[in-house]
Amino acid sequence: MRDNERETYRIDMILMDEKGTKIQVSCLHRLFSKFERHLNVDECLIIKRPSLTANTASFQIVPNNQKLSFYYHTFVEVQDMGRSAKIKEGTTVDFIGYVGVCYNIEETNKKDGSKGKRLKLKLQDLEDVQIDLTLWDDYAKDMYSYMVSEKRKAHVVVVVHFGSVKTYKGKWGFSNNFDGSRLFINDNFDDMLLFKQKFLAKLSASTESSSHAGSYMMCSIEDEFLKNDVFSPIAYLASILEPKKVVVGTIVAIVSDKMWYYDGCNYCKSKVEQKFETYDKDDGTSDVRDQKLYQCSNKDCNGKESFPAAQVKCLFKIPIRVQDSTGTVTLTLFDHEALKFVGKTAKELIQIQDELLKTNDFPREYPVEFEELVNLKCAFVIKVTDFNIVNAVENYGISVVTTDDEILDKLNKKFKIDQLNVSESFGMSQSEFQTSGAECLKDSDSYTGDNTTPVSKDIVCELKQSSSDMKRNLDDVYLNEVGLASSASKPRMCVEKN
């Protein structure tokens, strides 16, 4: 008051009743001595004879156009009321969470036509509940600057004061309010320090803690490719023991004997399975309910335990054959990346095929829209999982794909892709090269100009032909593999089974 920071004009509070309804309350400085002992967070009160006025504040903490004011004749006493309220969308809340993933900052278009910034994060609490946080404009810039800073701490905890509860496509999340919110990042006040201490203790006790290096910053597409210092041509994929590598190749075909979609969980996108529920009839027998229910196959999913067919999401899993100068491999293009190229959802394409069936027109093995993928030169970031390594299966899921000419050109210059020769190690150490079975590959390659395709050493010896008779292009190899039905389950090279 009076431009003096040491004098307080009033204190504002948020009160909530037993039904969860909230209202803003003010207490002027002259009445502090009368009510101060009751102005405590989490105190339950009975308030008699307050004054009800219009809420003319520029920033309204709760969606209520009226507020209460304490005045001289107001009576307050402590009362234990308990709590049973559910939080509604738009409610103003304070929240704290550990940053599991921070995604790349994005440009947005506002309703007034101006540009804005948006940053999405995935938060986790001490009970392993995960929820999305969306930060806008200056809040997004501040958070992103901290996350990409070289000096930032590995484990990041955030607190948002006066944030907001939001829903998007039925999924709950948090965001900052555009006015009035405050963002704290790895600050040193007691609540944040205690939360971080408990979370890290829980993390260190977890069996998966060794693989969790800290809060993860999701790179931009360019960073995903160009900051990856290890490159592997297709011929050496079988020797990869790391979780992620870059592969450059051309999509030469769609695998037509495999399903290109699946029924997925609306929460975590894992495969769903039909769940049968039984009930007891009046005659003492049991029967299965007619309503189809589904459950997620991911035991760690935080979605609903069971849900009706209407909530099952149809998602892409397009199997494609990718080729470079060293060989071919099957990769799986999942929903998020597939939508960039196809332009329609899996559900829309299924409906189109169903319409063809009604006209007695036999549908294709896969939608015609997939033809847009064939002959595209792409760079891929693929997932090599424990399943691939343990079971020696050479069929990989795609994390990120790009057809950006500039990125492809930079990759080509960085790894000299146009000069690939299967006898080189391509950035692998000498020990990795020797243990991967590369010597066998080097002795048993058939060459077509600069292109090389690995073939069995036994076959080479058995044919006893000149090198000119043995030359085959990669299309021939691909057709032979399809004929042998090995397109989707080509075995990985492994030392034990070699």
C-alpha cells in the first residue's frame, strides 16, 4: 500500500466448500488482527456474515464473478469439515512434479492471428502418476531455455503456482494461466527440496534406475539425427546393441502379408485385448455379458482398467521394406510418423475399404495411399529392443523419420553415405567390428557397382562361379526374400548363432 512494499494492503485467499465450489476472499489490512490466526492454508472454517461483492480483479483466480470480503462484523470459527470434492476443468491449482520428458518448443497461432510458443512436458509424482503439463509463451520460453542449458541439473522438478486444470481429447492435464501463474524450476524452498529428495530416493531404489539418467529433453527432428554420432548401414543392424541408431535408406516396398493397423489403447497406444466379463443369472448359472470390453496389454498403463469398444483407437503399424547400398530390412512405421505421409487416419482408411466391400469391389492388400511411401528416400531413427537382441529378430520400430533434403545431405556429408563399402566399420570400434561377425560379411558380399548385398558364404563357395555371374541387384534380393516369406522376421546376425 502507498507504494510501500513493506506495508500490505490486503490478503487474498481461495475458499472451497464441501462440494468443491471455490470463491475468492479478501481481508483488508485493518482487520488482520481480528482474523489473522485463522488465515492458514488447509484450515476448515465456518464463516458468518461475510460481505459479497463483485470480483473486478483483472486476473480471476477462480471462475467466479463474485467474491467474499471479511469486514468488522464477520464471524469466523474453526470447523472440521473433511474433503470429498473432485477437481473440475478450469480449476486453479498449485502442483509439483518431476519432469520425465520435455518436448521441443513449438510455434502456435493465437485466435487474434499472432504467433505464440507452446511447450509440452510429462510430469510424474511420488505415486508414479503421470500427467501432461503445457506451458505457453514466456513460461514456455523460460522452461525450454533451462532444459537446453548446458548447466542445468540432470533431475528437474517444477512447481506451478496458480496453474489450471485442462482436458484435451478426454485426457486431463495442467497448464499455466496466461496471467498470474508463477513457475519455479529446481528452486530451493522446502516443499520442492523435500519432493525432489523423496523422488530421487524412490528412483534409486527402482530396478530401472540405472537406465534413468535424469529428465529427458526431446530434441528437434534435426537434432535427433545430426546429434547422433553413430551411424549404421543396414548390413550391420544385426550387430547393434544400443537402443537407437540412425539408418538412411529408400522405402522400396510395403509388406503386403502383414497387418498395417492394430487396436490400441487411447491412453498409452499399446495393443488392447478383449476382456470377457461374466455374471450370475437368476437360475444360478453364469453367462458372458454381451457388451464388448477391452483392456490394455501394457501392465504399466495408467488408463482405465477396462473400456468399451468405442474408446478403442485404431492405429497404424505399417511394415515397410527399406534398402540402402548394403542390404534391405523390415521397419515398422507407427501412427504418429505414418500420419505425416498418409494424410488419413487408420480408421478412415478402414472405412474406405469397407465401402469397397459393399460395392463388391475387392479391396487391395493395403490402401492405395501407402503408395506415396514407395521410393521415398528417408532417414530413420529406429528402436533396437531387447526382444530384437534376445530373439535375433531383425524387424525394428521407427522412432522418427524424415525426408528433409537438408538433413539427408548433412547426414551424407557427415557419414559419407554415398561412399559406403560394406568392408568398412562405419564409425564402429575395431572390437565391435570384429565381434559383430563383419569378417564373414566381408568375405561373402556380392557386388553391383558401389552396391553390396550380403549373401551366405556357403552359397558363394558352392556356386563356384565368377564374380560377374554372381552380380545381382538389390531388387532381385528383395524378391527372393519375399518369396521365402522372410520379409517381416529376418533373423539378426548374432555371434552365438552364427
